[in-house]
Amino acid sequence: MRALVVSTLSPDLSGTALVEVPAPQAAPGKVLIRVKAAALNYPDLLMTRGEYQLKPPMPFSPGMEIAGEVVEGEGFSPGDPVVAGTRLGGFADMVCVDAAAVRRKPAHLSFGQAAGVGAAYLTAYVALVRLAKVEAGEWVLIHGATGGVGLAAVDMATSLGARVIATSRSPEKLAVLQAEYGVEACLPASGFRDSVKELTGGGADVIYDPVGGDVFDESVRAIAFGGRLCVIGFTSGRIATISTNMPLIKGFSVVGVRAGEYGRQFPEKGRENQEAIWALAEQGRIRPRVHAEYLLDDWHAAFEAMQRSDMIGKIVLVP
């Protein structure tokens, strides 16, 4: 079968290639799945460079989440449509996954939509529900709001009854968010501080930041007293620092969010988190958005689009 394999870490994807590898075999406690769609996440790109906290031994195949049809496996019948978290190995024709990580695909979601729920919405849920404890009516400022992780947070926050302010470098993308997701305000990715304070009457209660760098620096000055600043990632490329007098004076907390690690540290809560996001998906209360589907053969173009932040929602690879 075909699989995308990283054999050498590189800044330009030169160490990554689509190659023929032996197909996986079913095993006890596992489910063998024919992949119909695999969501591309920013950590997948970072792993090809060795810049993500997970550094698997090489060679390895990236791909954190998939949707597909069961080939065989205990508890499922051949052809059952399912979704699964893979952590690694999803960018391939087939994947063998722990049965505990597999669940039936919500019928109303396409394979592409379903593939993009797990990582992004789990991050949004852990950040907004578990850690920030967002309440209805609170102001939530979401940076990088048009990317996969950011848009999931927009969707999750609105489903919780929060008042959402979205930022992005693209006014055109923000217009789509306002039309499709009903955010209260859209602001540029820099110079947002004064507008946020004016809109909210003092500052955002919760800030969701997958960007870092200058965006984090300005967020420190746009947060309300007692607010929660959620650190999701650093797509800007710069890991910001903070003088501790700022959270002391303004009484806010800085919260690091690693949704997968949260579930590994607290397994029961991790299971509850998974049940919660898929219940929201089943009920139609969240609306995953697929920006584009790329053939697995065109993986390089998909990764380049991710690198340019071209998307509104998720980029998906399909066979």
C-alpha cells in the first residue's frame, strides 16, 4: 500500500515521500481500516521538521486522525464507516488502530468532515470547557480563527453560548466566519487590543491563542481581570515570554493546553472529553468545515497550503 513516510527531518519536506510499504495486518484488540479521509494538522507539518514535542523514531508516517471503512476488527463489521485517532500513520491507504480509539462515524458527516473532528475539537473542548471553564455570555477572543484549530474553537465557543471575537490576517476569511458561524466581531491579527477592550468593556474573559509571538504579547494587554489566556501553539514561529508582573497586576492565568496529554494524564476525563465532542457532532451542535480535499498523491501541495495558512477549516487528504 501507499504511505507518506518521513525518512529525514528537513525544513522543506525534502525528507518526506509517498512510498510503497507493506500493508498492516489485523491483530487482537486492533481494527484494520481502509482510509477514506485523513485530516492534516499543523503538528503533522512540524513533525516533518522535528519541531513538534512528539518526535517519533524515523522512518515514520504522520497523520493523527482518519475516517474510513472497517476491513476487519473485533466489534465491527467489514464496511462499517468509522473514525479513529491514530497519532501517527494516518496518511496511508490503510491503518491498524487500537479498537478503543475507533468509533462509528456520525451518519450526517462526510468522511472528510468526520476526519477533522478529533484533534481540533478535542483541543477546543479541553481548552474552553475543562481548563478555561467558559460560561455562556463570556467574551472569548480566538486567534488564528480561520485555521482548523481556531475554527473548531469558534464553533465550540458559540455552541457554549459565548460571545466570540475572531482574529485573522485575512478579512476575506473572517467574512466567511461571520456569515457561517455568527461571531460577534472580526478583527485583524495585530492591533486588536483597543478594539477588544472597547467591545468587551475592559477585556476578553478568555483568549485562545494558537499563534503565539506578537499575538500573545498583545493578548496580555487585551485580557480582562481574572481572565484565562490559553496557550495552544506557536504557528507564528516565535514562543513568547511574559513578565510575571502582568498576570499579577491583572489577575489572569496563563494555561497551557495539550489535549492529548490531558487525556493521558487523566484517562477517565479523557474518555469523557471524547464522548462529549462526538455527542456534539452527533447532535449537529458543531459544524466541522472542510476547506479542501487533496489526493494523497498531491500531499506536497496540501502541506504547502497548510504552511501558507491558506485554509478556512481543515485540509484533508483522500486516497
